[in-house]
Amino acid sequence: MIFRQITHDDLGCASYLVGDDDSGVAAVVDPRLDIDEYLRLARYLGARIEHVLETHNHADHVSGHGRLAASTGATIHIHRAAAPEYDHEPFDDGWELALGKLVVRALHTPGHRPEHTAFALIDTERGPEPWAVLTGDSLFVGGIARPDLAVDPREGAHGIFHSLHDRLLTLPDTCEVWPGHLGGSMCGGPGIDLKVSSTIGYERAHQEVLDVVDEDEFVERAVAGLGPQPPNFRAIVAINTGPLARRLVQVDPLTPRQVEQHQRDGAMVVDVRTELQFDDAHIPGAICITVLRAGFGSRLAWLADHDQPVVVVGRDDDDARGAIGLAASVGVTNVAGYLAGGMTSWREDQLRVARIPRMTVPELHDRWEDGPPLQVLDVREVSEWESGHIPGSVHVPYHDIEAIPDGIDPAAPVAVICASGQRAAVGASLLARHGADEVVHVVDGGVGSWGRHGWPLEGAP
């Protein structure tokens, strides 16, 4: 039997190649935009990819179903309620697909989206019961799906309750759980784990929310504390349900002078190097979103406007092209090009650079307590802010900084802080872009580090 999990670490997505090596037939479930790994694995295993299965119309990443169908001739299957524009074979609850000795059975599990379907895997050589279930965006390791991406949140939560208790939790305790997302995904809650799999029995025993058998209580818990919705999710759903995309975006290398012209014409310059490299020297007005840490695509999608071209600046050309590929995976395709040769070419042309000073959390505390006045901008999410924040700080999540925030004096120094320093880098670059005179990036920790030192926090439990 063929079974391989393929993860997209930047977005926290998981897809699967399943099939039967004796018959040489395989299917890909929830393919990512970059399909090279599926093609490589199929060649290596001597299998033909004849089917593409989608658990649902994805809202957080662009599917590779079109490219995979074009490359292999595979048939795309999705639940009838998905109603996409592209050619496909719809299925209903209970539909089965035989891949040699492997049988894939559709379990309609609405809630996250109305068409959502999990796929039970049955190895007919070993037994009639499912040995694994590809849960998609319904049940995760350590969490459940969010209910607010296609319907009213409470309506979605009612759907998830029944999908869990009437379908998934009725599977054998030994049945393995292989989810569509891992930690870092925006489609799950804070409990979602980086572990790649689990079992029905383990999740039932260790997920507190699965013990809630009162439907109304479950709904209230499911909708309480929902985080911000994935950026541009409606646009991504439109891409995934529209005509099949069969090619990746092709972009041009740009000279420094061309980058300057694009910026004057309104393009957003995104620097994908490390936060520290950005702080040391960057193109004035550029935004810092490093491609070297998980979450690049989601952070870019929060800030990119579909009508505004993006120019990418990396350490080198490979760095930039990789970032452009990740951008396409979240539907950001209005890319004017990338700075050829990376930031080195900008420096070689002796063009002006900007810098952002850094400050550690202890240094921030010393300045906050004894030094000259220093504003503090907290760019974490609302739930993080409510769990405790530095007294007197101003709060705006980094992705909502569209101007100098209320309560911040652009002429006075302001330190930008988050939980670790990564989001603070984005927030600091946005503040500088909007005209703040002296922005400081708080590094090597954040509000949590402040609290662990025993320094005062407002709103802490």
C-alpha cells in the first residue's frame, strides 16, 4: 500500500499520496500548489496518479488540482455541494473509490465548510474497518476546525458537532487520524499540534472539547475566542472553485532602478531576508516579512492588496523566487518582479538605505522604567493582548497597521513588540513606512519574556 504525507510547512498544510503499489494506481488528496513532490514520489514508487481528491474548497491556500490534472490527466473529485466551475466528478456521502486493494470512502463532515468531506482508508487485504481517516479541516491533532469560514459561526459549529460525534468519533479507537493542517495553520484553534498524526481514541481521550456532549455548550466553546479569519480567504476560495490554474506565475528580474520606479508607481516592496538583515539595511519604505520562518505566506496575504503590485527583495534570486512561489500559494499573484542579485545589487548601486535599531526586552524594561519616555506598540493578536500586556502600551495587530495608530506620536520614539520579535519586525517596518520618525524593533523575546521576569503586566489572569 502507498501512503505518504506531504507537508507545506509555511502554511501548516498537509496533503497525501495514497494508492496501491501492486496495481500502480494512486490518488492525491488536497494537493498544494507546488506539485513536484507528488510527481517525484509517484515516479519513485512506480505509480500513476489517476485521481485528485479535495476534502473541500480550501480557504487558506491555493490548490494544485489544476496543475496536477494537467500534468497527469487525473480526474478531480469533490463533494457535490462544492459546485466548482472546473471539470470534476462530484460525489456524495458514502462514495467509494477503489485504488487496487485500497478503498477510499467519503464521509461527509460539514461544519468547517458545507461541502467538507473526510476520507476513510480501508486496506481490504487486512480488514474491512478503516485503519486511517484523512480528516481534512474537521478534526486536527489537538484541536478542531474553526466554524466561521463559509457560514454563520454558530451554524458551522453545529455542523462540526454532528460531524465529530455522528461520523468521526464513531470510527474505531485504533483508527489513525491524519489531518489536513498542522500547527501554524489559520484554519484551526490554538490547540492544534505540530504532530503529524494521532488516533481517534487518543484524541477522544485528550481533547477536552470532544468530551462536551451538550450541543449548545459545544457551539459556545467553538465560537469563543475565534482568531482573525485567514486573509483574503474569499479570494482564495474563488481561485479554488474557478477555472483550473495550470501554470505557476512567471515573474521578471528587476534592476535597482526598476524597483525604484515600481515603488514610485505604488508597488509594495517586500523584503524577505531575515529580520536582522532588514534592520541593518533595507530599501526605504519596504516591509519586512522573512521567508525563512513559517507563516510567510499568511503574513504577506494579510498585507498585500490584489490591486497593488508586489516587488520582492531577497538575499539572492533563489530566495526571491522561493518567496514568490509561496505568495502564489496564498493567491498573491500580482507580482511585478524581484530585485535581481538581491539587496547586494542595491548596495552596489549606492542607493539610499534605511535602518531600524534593535532593543532586547531587558533593555526595553530599563528604558521603560528609568530612561527617557518611550512609546510601546504591541502588535500581537487580541487574545494575546487580553492575556496580559505592558502597562501603557498601545495595541494594534500588525496586520491592521494601515497608518500611524491612534495613541502613537510619530515624532517620538516607539518600540514595537510581539511575542518573539518576528511579528514586531513586520510591525516596525510598517510604522516606518507610514512615517514614524524613530522606530525600535524589540528582539529576542516579547511580552511573555517581560512577564517571566516578573515585570508588571496589565490584564494578566
